[in-house]
Amino acid sequence: MWVIASIGLIDDAERTKVVAKDRHAAGNKVLGFADDLKLLETEQRDLKDAGTQVLRFCQDARINMEPSKEKLTAFYMPTNTSSTNTIRKNTDRAREGIQPKPVVEDIFTRRSGTELSKKEFDHEQVVYGPGPNQKLDIFAPGFLPKNAPIFVYFHGGYWQALCAEFSSFAARNVLKAGGVHVTVGYDLAPQATMSQMVSQAKQAVEFVVGLAKTRDSRGIYIGGHSAGGHLAAMMMCQNWHELIGEDAKYIKGALLISGVFDLRPLLKTYVNEPIKMTEEEAWLCSPWNPTNLDQFIKTTVKSKCSITIAIGAHESTEFRRQSDEFNQVLQSNGLLTKLVDIPDVDHFDVCHNLSQPDYTLTKVLMDMIELV
């Protein structure tokens, strides 16, 4: 009988060995799978880094090619499809080295949209700094919920024209949907340098963060068009968690409309004549600068911000390229950005059509600030 028991023990021992061997093999497979995953993650990270480097290399190569002043001016001239004659005249003026005339239709549209907003809703003007243009037009009527999201808008004008006074054309739709609208004024060239304008934009956002904290807002969404798109992007390049601590949680997203993300090509154009940027300042104030870009990514990830880049179908090739490639470099670094190509609009329509409730970009804005 003890022989049978011994045989049984031997069988159990053999089975235990088989099980142990199987477990060991399974363990090796798991470890191998983990190694494969790590390798895949490393390869993906390397691909992202390589993609970013390629885009930066291409951008730098364009700068170093040094196209003529006339070509650069033509590249960065805002398009206006509503007036072909105006484009032709402005192109001729640009070739002669003369600054293009302002587009009167655009200014009128902005003004009329803003007047409608101001006529229909209560608003107040608040000073946020010592500069003559450092004022905010705040639309926060009493019927809005205290925790309403806040849309902050920086106007365009190539850092030397336009003003907050005529740039609240989107306010009416934001207010009707249940949001607060803040239009930012800032000092312009030649009275202010590019660095000073970026600094003033920071002051404005800090003021609005205080407003958001008072209201316990659901979030601040920073937007801007053209030069304002550049300033809005630069606001995402700030280390808000270091500057204002836990209040950085209020910054929730950005809408960058036809922005300029690398300022260096503008150095040789009429645009820079009143601004007088050096190459060093232009690069320091460019969202495309690797230091700024890295902080943009960190801010977006840490605060879980939504980023939308919008461009008009009839924009100039350079405005379109800058938006497209800036979106690519953000996505190559893991950000879930949205690039919106708006049909049938030019450099001016793309933003001032925000006065229309059924406009594509109006709907995009409402979706982003969660007012749909």
C-alpha cells in the first residue's frame, strides 16, 4: 500500500513540476510582453520627438532662406475675399514697400457687432494696468449663473491697430448661451514693445482669474484673432501653476484664430516697422520657440485644457501654414488639439462672423466652453 502512496506522491510531484514550468513560461511571456510594451512606448516617444524636430527644422530652414521683403510682405498680408480690388491695390502697395490700407468693411462689421452687444447687455470697463489701453470690457450681467464660464478675447490688428472698444462682437452670442465675455485692450506699437504686450496680456489674464475665483467660474477660455491669436497662444506658454498656484485650475482652454506662432518671418515686413522687434525678441515671444512650446504642452496637460486652432479657407498660404504646422507639432507631442478649417471666409470674416449665432466657429466656441 505504501508503494501505491509513493507512486501517487511521485505523480503529484511531476504535476507540480509541470505546473511550475508552465507558470514560469507564462511569467516569461508576461515579462516579454511588458518589454515589448516598453519598447513600443520608447519607439512612439522617439517618433514624436523626431516629428517635432522635423517640423522645427523646416521652420528654421524657411527663416534661413531669407526671402525678399516684398515676398514676406505678400505672404503675411491678411486676405479679404470680399474686396478683390482692395487686395489688388494692397498687393501693389506692398510691392512698393508701402503699408496696406486698413479694410474699412472689417472695421465697420466689428463695430456694428460690438454695438449690438453693448446695447443689449450690461457691461463695465475695468482698468487692469497703468497703460492707456490696459482696460477690460466685462460683460457679466446679473442673469448669468455665478459659475458661468468666461471667454477672454484678444483683438487682432498686427499689434499696432484696432482696440477693445470695437472687439466685443462675439459677446452677444456668448452671453445668450450663458457665458461671461471679457474683451482685452492692450497698448500697441510703437508705444509698446512685443515683450510689453505679452506682459500686459499676462496681467489681463491674472485679473480675469481673480474674477473667475470670485464667481467660482467653471473655467476661463482664452481666445484671440491674428495678433490676438498670438497673444492667446503665449498665454498658454506661461507657467500659471508657478505664477498663481492652485488658481491655475480655472484656465481650461484656448481658441487660436488665424494666429502667428513664429514671429521671425515678420521681421523684414512692414509689420515690424512700428514694433521694432529684434530677432532675439521675436523668437523669445514666439509660441513656436521650444521653451515656450514645452510650457504650452505642460500647461495644457496639467490643467486638462482643450485647444482649438481655427483658420479661414481663404487665408494666405503663410497664415494657413503656421496654423497647420503649429497644430501638427502640438499633436506630435500628444495633445488632442482640434484644427478647424472654416469654409468661405478670409482673414477678417473668420473672426467677425462670431457675431452670427449659426456661424461654424460660433458653434465651435460654444462647444469648447461647454455652452451647447
